[in-house]
Amino acid sequence: AQKITQTQPGMFVQEKEAVTLDCTYDTSDQSYGLFWYKQPSSGEMIFLIYQGSYDEQNATEGRYSLNFQKARKSANLVISASQLGDSAMYFCAMREGLENYGQNFVFGPGTRLSVLP
Amino acid sequence: GAVVSQHPSRVICKSGTSVKIECRSLDFQATTMFWYRQFPKQSLMLMATSNEGSKATYEQGVEKDKFLINHASLTLSTLTVTSAHPEDSSFYICSAKWDGLNEKLFFGSGTQLSVL
């Protein structure tokens, strides 16, 4: 079964507008971490934001925020004020288990975001 | 921030030759590094987990004799594609696990392998 689901293979957004990239996950662990990575056309992976399963507040990093809804097992990425440089593949990932012990990272299939001028 | 250097970024080789890819954590020690393979427009596929000083753990379906992984130090892991064939052509990317708070993964910039 898919542990990470990203239902949007491709998304378009107008420059300066906000966009939400969906991610749902499946785990029976109580302790886990959720990550978002950006992969531009160059291929490298860039860490964007992290949310721990016990964090009560939604994570924010600059223009990125994570809409964490634990009961729904959803961890959507919100990008505010989109920029042309945001065009890339975006991967949602999950690390199951306790921090510093869990080594199982699982990636979703990714969403390709295209920002239109 | 933490940096992972991966080299080479692109390699073209003849069928039957071996190719070595290096992954270095530049400003932190990584007891665990991961090797992934990515086909065009697809997600990352974990190939193996590399632990310093011990044998790598390979995912199901990945040939350990073909994809040799060595993690000889806390800052260096290498992936050697032995007797490469055209079907091995792919984008290979490594990551190093930062054992600090929140246990992030930091990725190399990837290696595009083309086997002729």
C-alpha cells in the first residue's frame, strides 16, 4: 500500500498567488516526521520544511507552511506568493519511528508545480 | 547549512565498464547514507542504505553485486555500478542523514548516468 500519496501529478499557479500541494500519509506509528523537498530541473533535492507528529503548531519556513491535520493524516504544503523559481517537482516524505532511531524514509510520487508569469 | 557533495554530476560510459559515484557530507558526519535511483518524471526509489563500517542494506530487487556500496568513513559513501548496461542509465542521487534535531536528510546534487 502507498504510504505517501500525492494526488496532483501537476499543478499550475499564477505568479504571486498561493498554492497548496496535497500530501496524505499512512502509518501506524505514533511518532513520525513529515518532510517536503523541492527538486528543480537540476536534479538536486532541497529540504523545505519539517513537521513532527507531536508538534502542535503547523510548521512554517518563510513562504512555506505545512498544513498538518493529524486526524486526517494530511500534510499539505502551502507556498505563498509564488515565484517563477518555485517551478519544480515537490516531494512529500515521511520518516517513521522515533527520531535518531527511525531510518525508514518514504517518498511520495511528487507533484510538478509550474508557476506562470 | 549541511551540505552533501555528489560527484560526478554526469557520466557517459560504454557498456560493460564500471562507474563509481561519490557522496560526501562536507560539514557533518553521517553514519547513514542512502542511495536512490530516479527514472524520468518519477519519484525516488530507494536502492540501499549505507551504514558506516558495515555492509549496506539493499532494497528488494536491487542487485548488490551490481551496485556496490562502500561507506568507509563517516563522510564518504560510494556507489559503484559494475558492468554497466544501457538499462542502468538513470539519475542516481544520494542523501546523508543528519543525526541532529529532527533528523533531516540532506541530498547530493545527483549523477546522471548514461550507458552507451
